[in-house]
Amino acid sequence: MRNIIFKKTHKTGSSTVTNILYRIAKKYNLKAFYPPLKKWYRTWTDDNLPHETYNIWANHICADSAKLDRLVPDAFVFTIVRRPEARFCSAWFFF
């Protein structure tokens, strides 16, 4: 199986995809990265980067590709994009 990196983007349905990926990880005993509580969005530096490797990483993330390759080797990377005006309207009514 190939590892997966899902880069979440706000207001695009990404929480649904993240939930599906976490359920797949649980069902097939894969190692998924779960962000620390109340620190779901952070910039990963060499100082606070986890020292393990994972099969699935599905979070908002600010990290360069070299760091992600170390955490989730040989990964398929994807995200969700949405029309900017639809995303803006969704965010406007949400916030």
C-alpha cells in the first residue's frame, strides 16, 4: 500500500475526507498522525517534528516537502480545491 498525505484546506469538505482516511487507517491498522490536542494547526520545524513515520497524514500543515517525505515516505499527496467565490461564501457564513 502506498502512504497518503492529505493537505487539508479550509471550507472545501476536507474534514469529511480526513474522517474517511482516519477510518481507513483504523480498519487496516495503519499508522495515522493525529495532531496534538489544541495544536491542530502549527508550523512543523526540525525541533518539534515527530520522530516516527506514518502511513496517513491528513491535517492542515505548514511544512516543506523534505520534512513530509521523512514523516510519510513514498506518499501520494493530494488536496481539495474549490471555486474561490463558493469557498468565500461558505467561510463568510461559517465565521
